[in-house]
Amino acid sequence: MSAHSVSASAPRPLGDPADLVGQWVRVRTDGTVGLLLTADDASWSMRTPTGLRSGLGRLAAEPVAERSQAKSARRRLRAMMDDPSSRAAEDLDLLEAQLAVHP
């Protein structure tokens, strides 16, 4: 039996998208980063710094674990924090907490 390394950027098997609800995720197909609000095998929705996004079918995404993946989202959320009607402060707190788990 031989052991071989797996690239850190290699695609990981998709788990149940419902397990990612409430987390900041990066969509594999286009790199969009957002807070996953709902997900199942048929549809999904997420809140991004630029608005709501949804889709049909199974979401191919992974949790945001590196600051480089969240750079743009963090910048946009900070810019929106003065708007009392936005959830930017709450979303930024969630994103920062998630990133803190993955130093």
C-alpha cells in the first residue's frame, strides 16, 4: 500500500449542505462568499455583502476558513456598518468568529 499526498486545494467530497447553514461559505463554482441561510438538496439561499442570493439544486460550497477567502466580504461589511438597516455588524461578527477558529 502506498501513501500519497492530497493537495490542500483538491476538491473535498460534498457533505450535506444543511450542515453548513449558519456558516460563512465560499461557493465552489464562482467563489462567492456569503452567510448560508438555508440549504437542502433542492435549493439554497445566502446573504452576501451585496444582497441575497439563491439557487436551485445542491449547493457546492465549503466553509470559509482562511482570511484570504473573506477579504472582499470583510471590506464590504465594514463599509456598510454605518447603515442601521443592514445586518453588516452582526454578519461581520459571525465571519470574524468563524475565522478565529481557523487561525
